[in-house]
Amino acid sequence: MAHSSGKTLVQWMVAALIFAMLGGSLAVLLCNIETSELKLCHDAVTGENPPSPDTKCCDVVHRCNLTCLCGYKSELPLFGINPANAMALPGKCGLKKPSKC
């Protein structure tokens, strides 16, 4: 039962994260950044051949706890985010991808 409630909590947090990323007014502190800031990387993580992240997106990536965000990787396709694109952001912004991701 605890595993089920934990999974539900993660799903609600991911929903809040995506809602904020897509322009909602709800902002939640997640992995050291406000979820509303994630919209700055939207173009760089969607589609088959996304553009490179811009400076504002990379600023967010640099402040983010990347290991924490890796915990949400499996939920990303539900919201139109390509996980491979999302996992490539650290490298494109001059950081190493977390080893446990």
C-alpha cells in the first residue's frame, strides 16, 4: 500500500511540474528550482530534433539538482517530453549527466 501511495504522490508532483512548465500559475520548488522555470527549457526537450537550449534554459539546468530530476524521467513521455532530449540537456549546457540517471 505504501508503494502505491508513493507512486501516486510522484504522479501528482509530476503533474504539478508539467502544469507549471506549460504556463500555469502554480510554482512548486522541486529539485532546487521552481517548476515554473522549467518552461524555459520546453523547446529543447520536445519533438524529434529540438533546438539547442538557450542561456536561460542552461541557467535553470545549472541550478537544478539533476539527480533529483532523474527520478521523474519515466513520467516525461506522458507530457510530450522526449526523455532522451531531457537527458541530453546537462551535456548541452556544459554539465555531466548524473551517473545514476
